[in-house]
Amino acid sequence: MKTKVYGHRGAAGTYPENTMLGFTKAVEMGIDGLEIDVHLTKDKKVVVIHDTTLDRTTSSSGRIKETKLYEMQHIGINQMYKSFEKYDNTWDKERIPQLNEFLTLYKDENVDINVELKTRAEHYPGIEEEVYHVVSSLKLIDQVVFSSFNLETLVNLKNLDESVRVAYLSEEVPENPGAFIKEHDLEALHLSFNDVMEKKEELTEIAESLRVWLVNDEESVKPLLQMGVGAIITDYPEMVLKIRSEYYL
């Protein structure tokens, strides 16, 4: 199996993260999957943004769960993106996407969609139901994999629909990872590069069930290709795709 390349928050190293611009550019690069993050607004709308607050990536501030959707619709991107090499002023039109907007635009692309529910640092009652409803209403259950650092979130999703694809994000390798995957009916483990390298021998047998983050330097790509991991998650998909194309010649 050829290792897949997932664009982390789109192509977060070169374009504004979790924006339609970044997602579109990543798709144009030829990625196999898009990794996005979701939160719930004050009025229970599912929005695509990484942090629990608006402060870092937008021109505004405040907690997502205390902000209503209509208030977000006029918020632009942070000034920090002007320092990006490819910046031009059209970027200033980017807004925080809703999950249904994102899925509607990319559902016909031949890409995996990894929706990470950000339920470790913030408590969002009912977020699993809201996210599941958006995905299922667009008939995308087969295309979307749900991930989270919060195992309870994945259990809640499985209770809604046992057929959903789920992946557990972890900052350490679970004890007996193969058995852990079976016990929780996981499609994959999403592990850090350093953890995978430290436990390489232990993980080789389940390499296809690993998606490895966050791989942003050239030296880290080839060992993962040699290992045969399921996917590499990167801020620089163009770089990883180039190395992969040369590896599989």
C-alpha cells in the first residue's frame, strides 16, 4: 500500500490554516486527504478552526463557544499571514468555514476527510451529534474519518452509528497498540513522528493503521515511507508528495 499524504489544516505551512484557500491549494497539490479541526459556536454551529479561541488565527478574539456564528462571518484572518511567502491581499477575504460549507465544496474530490473534534481542551455538550448530523446529511459517512484526543468522543460517535470511521490521536503509544485498535474498533492511530520512531519495532506490524503527525522536514519522510505507514500528516504536502513520488519510482 502506498503511504497517503494528508494536508494538515489544508497546507498550513504555506497558506492560512483551516481556510477554503488552504484546502483548495492542498487539493491542487494532489493530496490524498485533508485534516481539519472543528468546534461548536455558542449557537451550536460546527465551525472549522483549530484553537478554542479566535485570537491566534483571526483578526478578532474570544472563545469559540462564546461566539455566535453570525459574529464569526465577518472575521478575517490574522495579520501574521502577511509574512507568508505566497501572501497576496485576496487572502484577506478568507473567513472561518462552517463544516457543511467545507464538506459541500470538497465532497466530490477524491480525498479522505479527517475531521478532528477538539474536545480535549474544551467541553462541547452534544458536539458529536452535531458533527455526525452534518456529515450524515451530506451522505459522507464513508468518506469522513473522525479523530480526537478524547477517547470518549470516539465512543460517543460509535454509539450514534457503529459504522463510522474513527481514529485515536495520542501523544504516546498505547500499550499493546494492535489490541488497543481492535478493542476500540479504530480505523487508525494518529501518533507523533517521535513516538513512532521510538517504538518502531513494536509498530511495524500495524504500520498501515498509523497516520503520523506532524511531519514537516524532509529527513522525516523517508523512514515513514520505508516503514509503510498509512499516512503522513504534514503542513507541507507539496514537499512530502515530491519525496513520495521519487520514492515510489
